[in-house]
Amino acid sequence: MTQPAMSRHLKILLTSGIIEDERVPEDARVRLFRLQPESLVVVRAFLDQLQAEWRSQLRSFKRHVEERTR
């Protein structure tokens, strides 16, 4: 991955609050990035909801296919 691409990804993660950064006082070029696990709670809730919807859709589709093959 190129440095500009990495910078764009990090900027999005920082803006969304998924990671935080800390500058190293001894070297202005160095930044440490830390994951904010509590921010992933919202992502997990969204994925759980999406998974439930897909399961429901797939069950409906399965019933439809089974009825048509009879």
C-alpha cells in the first residue's frame, strides 16, 4: 500500500473514532495509532442487524425454492 493510500485510510479511521493517534514528543514525524474497541460496538450492532436481515431473506428464498420444486 502506498503512503498516500495509508494516510487516507488512517484519516478516515481517525475521523470515525475507530482509532486515535498520539504524537511522540521526541520525534514529530512519529505517530502512534491505537484502536478504540468501544467504537466497534456500533459496527458490531450494525453487522448483527445486517446478518439477521440476510438470514431472514435467505429463509424466505429457501421456502420459495422448495415450494416451486414440489
